[in-house]
Amino acid sequence: MTAFPTPPEFQSKWKTRFFTIWSGQALSLVGSALVQFALVWWLTIKTGSAIAGVILSAWGGFKRRIVTSLSGVIGVGLGVVLFGLASADLFFLLLIAGFLQGCALVFANGPLQAIFQSAIAPDMQGRVFSLIGVGAAAMMPLSLLIAGPVADWLGVRFWYTLGGAICILVRSFVPYRSNLPEVAQRVLTHKKR
């Protein structure tokens, strides 16, 4: 059995073609690994959110909704601190932190949205929620302007740890017996004379 003859133009460029195909396959493998990592991360956070949503809807939260929301803020802070404390070889701790943060965000945001809906007049809710969304979106570039240089200077892990600690600290300045919802209710329902 004899091999098929190879044309001379294929013999001279086989290394270039091999390298092109090989580098494309290597890039594809790296992309697949990144997608797999992102999916695991996304599912961990979303699963935590789904479980917390079921728990919150079955339990209903504390009697005062603000207490449930502030407890969720502590959980978010703890999750972010865990992100900062976990090193690269502790991926399981990162998954736990993502799960905790996904759960805590539900407990922080769910009751807060209920407070907003009960305190804001229905005809003003669209405007207020739009303003909150625009404010949150406007803070993203500003926060990146601060976070980028600080993370370069002190490191990303330190920045996460500091951010989580600040989140917990800010929450500690707001007492659980705060009458913030009642004050907001009086301000928002105050009629002009």
C-alpha cells in the first residue's frame, strides 16, 4: 500500500496551517473553560437567589420589613468579605460566598422593594423606580473610577474585604429600631397646601 502523493504547495506550508489550526483549537478550549467557569459561578449565585426567594416568600421575613432588609445587607457584606478572604486555591469558598451573596441580596432587596411600593404613591412609583435605577447606573462608572486605582494599589482581595467590611459597618450605624420607613411614608405622602 502506497501513500498518496502530496502536492508541493502543501508540503511547504504545512507548519503554518498546523499552527493556525492548533492555535484555534487552543483558543477554543480556553474559551470553553471560561464559559464553563462563568456558568458554574452564575448558577451558584442564581441558585442562592432562587432558594432565598422561596424561603422569603414562605417565611415572609421579620415583622418589620426594614429588619429583614438590613439583615440581608449584613449577609451581602459577609459574602463580599468572603470573596476577599478566599485565595485562588479556595474555589469552593468562592462558591459559598457567591451563594451567600445571592441569598442575602434577595433578603436585602425584596423587603426594600415592598417598603418602596407601600410608601410611594402608585402614580409616582414609575418615576421613583426609574430615578433609583438611573442613580444606580450612574454610580457604576464612578465606582469603577475609584475601584480600579485602589485595586491596582492595594489588590483586589483587599478591596473586596474592605468593601464588605464597609457594608457591614454602614449597616451597624442604622439601628434595627429605625423609624426610617415611617419617616419616608410621612415625607412621601405629605400633601402640598
